[in-house]
Amino acid sequence: MNVHRLAPWIAGALGVAPLVWQGRAEAQAPPPASPTPAKTACRGEPSGVRLRIVVDAVRETRGLMTATLYPDDPTRFLKPKGEIAVWRTEATAPTTILCTWLPAPGRYAVAIYDDLNSNHRFDHTLFAPREPYGFSNNPHLFFAPPSARAASFEVGPGDTTVVIHLSYWFGDSGGGPSQPHPEPSQSGPQ
């Protein structure tokens, strides 16, 4: 696989250069108990269709959680100028909630990244991201971007909630996305 061919999908989705990663799918957990965002807390023009995005596995309260919303059109998914909207909110650990009004019910897809240094760019090396990322439906990623179909979900009238798990390529374990690490033992070696 030519790594440089990956640039267009991620550049359009998150404003980045080439990425190569191996991801893992995770079971969709129910969103944490919290009040539904008020109408004024949602981005966009109020309509009868509201999307609530719960981003979990947020390790630290730092940076701007950035969401990119795509329509149900594979020719626009992860392409430059293919998005319906891009918006940001302050990241909060362990969960960040974003909310937006949608134009109509239908199928959509979301790409997320935590802009840790708030520079409005998804920072990366030649081959790997330096900031955590995720996609709706938490698709399994293996050296390629998810397909529009793998990341798309149905939105009906009223409120819809999706849960996105952040992946950390640059974790202290090296290699692919890292797992949450248990707290070190306070008792020391035995």
C-alpha cells in the first residue's frame, strides 16, 4: 500500500497528511448519564433533528474536540470540502459531549479528533497521528480509512445520540491505538 495515497481521506476529514494505523472495534457502550444539552448548547440552526455526540476515552481536559459531519454520500466522505459542518468545543475528560442540529433525518457520518494544542490542525508525523481520533460506529481500522458505509448511522426525527471512542496511536505502549492503562500499584514491587 502506498502510504501517500492515504493523504486525501484524512486531509479532507481532519486537515491532515498521511496516516497509517491499525485500529480495533469496540462495543458501543450506552452514553453516560447526563442531562440532554439545552437547545442553546447545540451548534447550528434549531430544527426537529438533533445529534448528540458522546466522545469517551478522553484522557485529559485539554484542547479542542473537533467534529466533522458528513452526509450519506461516499463521494464526499473524508474528502476536502465534503463535510456538512466542522465545529469545536473544549475537551473534557473522561467524556466530551458535542451537539448539533441537523438539516433533516437521514444517514450521516462523523470524524472526531482532540486538537490537543488548539491549533485547528490534526497534528501527525509522516505515518501516525499525534492527536487522538475516532469515527462514528467505531469501525475497525487496519492501514486504511473507514468506508462511508462503516462510519454512517441513521438519524431520525428528534434526538439521536452516538458514542465515539477516541483512539490513541501515540500512547506510551507504542504501536497501534493504546488501551486504557490501569493505575500503578501504590504498594510497590512484591
